[in-house]
Amino acid sequence: MSTPRRSSKRPAIRIASAPPGRTVDRPADDEIWPRVTRELADDLAVDALARDRAGKAPFDEVGRLQEAGLPALLTAPGPTRRGADWRAACAVVREISAADSSVGELLAHHYALSWSSRFFGPAPQEAATREAVDALSLDVCTAEEGWLLAGGVEPPRDGSEPGLTLTPASGPGGGWILDGRRAFASGVTVADRLVVGARPGGTGDLLVVLVDPAHPGVLTDAGAERVGQRLAGAGTVTFDHVPVEPGHVLGVLPRDEHAVAPFTTLAPLALRLLLVQVGLGIAEGALAEARDISRAGQAGADRAGGPADGAAPVGAGDDPYLLLAYGELATAAHAAAAVAERATDAFARGLLAERTLGLEERADIAVLVAAAETVTGRAAVHITTRILELVDGTAGADARGGGPGFDRFWRNARALTAPTQAAHRLRDIGDHYLHGTHARLTLRA
């Protein structure tokens, strides 16, 4: 696969790694990643509307991410690496999504997949093996190679697709042969490596494998034009007799749910939580841009001068109904952020527990993530819908003609939240609250 294009106007912020055998003095993590993320978000926001309307494959966007070092953020620290934790990763996805939610979704799927070997691989049996486990983990390999990951581990949702299958490879090297066809929501048109789940013979335990999309047996078709999230790199991938080396089997998910460790089933929750950050970013980005429009309108009214009797001028920003609307929308965004942050904290604690995570703790995390999905999804759709009305009322014909491009926030919120069944989430939350019922330990998001 060709290396993603680099844009000449981007500042290269290569901070994720250093030359082999040499360490680099850097500021503390809490100084590095917010600064780098802010710079990249500002850069993406400049031409977000133009890129959304062009609808091209996101090679340039991936190049910007890699220049900033963000795909390597969520990795174990080492002598030549400076990683960050899941809280930082969620914050990065949220801020990038406020500028361009398609790029935020690319990054969300990448971060979730980068931990595949930790979720599905064998557990370290003793502290002495920790360094060896870190060295072989996919997140570390991804950081060192500069990869962007895409794909999906979960089986098809509706059974309409047969899924991916593995057959034993003949020859002394062993391994597997991967076949099948799957549609993926993000990144497959531009990824450096694919992480997918497949079953030997179509049955039994699910194996999580790493695939190079440059192999001639891997054929990728870009998805049809989407309503929203147009630059997320969605598409359908066909695997035709693709070899998988034994070392590229990242882990296994037992078919018997009773044999699945609670820690392993944090994997789908990781992706769901990161997509919550994308939705939250959409809502906050739309609200911030609308505020700028309203402020600009008020400044224009102020410059035009006030009434002849010398009374204070009244601009668009002094409209009590406009202030009421912004108060409502800002409150909805604050509420969604609070629920999302509580879920993020609980998830981070679950990761620290690793293989000692119990069923009760996992159930509590699942409920908080489901609550964050529901609250954030509703807030994102409501805020972006209401913003269209506010901007249309402020900008008039320009907005109806496509003016500031606020329709993209609404389209992105709709596209992102459509696959999530809010009623199912609420039912699970209610069952857990009323009866203490645990959600099933499955891999489905």
C-alpha cells in the first residue's frame, strides 16, 4: 500500500518516536498531546467544509494525523516512545471530532483496534513477562511502524453476510488462509494494516488476525456516497485466499461466552466509548461554530450604530430567545460531556484491573457506556438540528443556500448515531438498574 500523501502546508510534529537506541527529552505528556491535538484540530477546521464537499478518500487527512504522531498516542511508554492513557485518547478523539468528525472516527477505530492483542491475546502470567508482552503488542508495533489500523473484529450484525473464514494453510510454515467479504465503517480505504475477526471453517472460536491490505488478494471497494461521515474511509473488503502467518494471529475469542474473560469484552466497549467522543465532538464543534456566527452578527450590528436617541445598540446576540436557545444547547452539551467523562473514568479503571476485572465491574462499565451513548447521541442530533434553525434565522438566505455549511454537522451526527439502537441500550440499562442483570459478554458493539 502506498504511503499516505503529505501536505506541504502542514507543520511536521513528529513526537511519537525517536531513532532506535536514543531517547529524546520531551515535555510531560499532559503538555504534549493537548498542544499537538489543538494545532491539528485548528488545521483541520480551516478546510473541513471544502473537504467534506469534495468527498475524496482521506489520504491527506491520514497524512496529517501521522505527521502529528496521533496514531501512536495510545501505546505503552518505552525508551523511544511516549504513550498516553485512554483518558487522553478520548480527549484527543473528542477535540479532533469537533473540527472534523470523519477524522475523529478514523482515529477512534484505530485506537480501539490497536489494543486488540491486549484484549484478545494471552494474559501475562507473571510480572517478569510484562516487558515482553508490551514489546509484542499491536499498539507498540503500530507506533513503531507508523501504521493506521482499520477493520473490525465483531461478527456481522444481521447475519446477511457469511463473515470471514480461515482454513489451515498447507506447508511447513503453518498459518491460515483468509477468505470472505465484509463491510467496514471506517478507514479501510486508507489503512496500513487491517485487523479482522474470522472463524476457522466458519465455526468455532473467533481468531483475531492482522492483514496487510497491499496483498493482491485484498480488494477494497470504497463505500457509496454517504449521508454523513463522508471522509471516514468506509468500504467493503474482499479477502481472496490471503495468507495469515502464525505470528499475525493476535488472539482468540471463545465461542462459548462463559469462557470469555470480562476484560476481553471491554473491546467492544472501547470502540463504543470512543465513538461517544466523536458524537460529543460533533455537538461541541457545531455549537462553537454557531456561536462564532452569532458573535459576528452582533459585532456587525454594533458597528452599524444604535438608535438615534443614543440608546445602546441591539445586535443579534441580544435577542432573548437566541440567548435562551444557546443556554439550552450549551446545557445539553455540558450534560452529555459529564456522562461521557464518568463512563471514560470507569472504563479506564477497568483497564487498570486487567484480568482481575470481575463481572460486576464489567457490568457497571457497560451500563455507563450505554448511558453515555444514549445521552450523547440524542444531544448531538438535537444540538445539530437546532443549530441549523439558529444559523438559518441569523444568516438568512446564505444558510439556506449552503452558506456556512452547518448541514454537515447534522449529517455527521445522523450517520454516526443511526446504527445505535437507543431503545436496546435503554432496555439494558433499565434491566441492570431494576434487576441487577448483567449484559451478555459478547464481542458485538
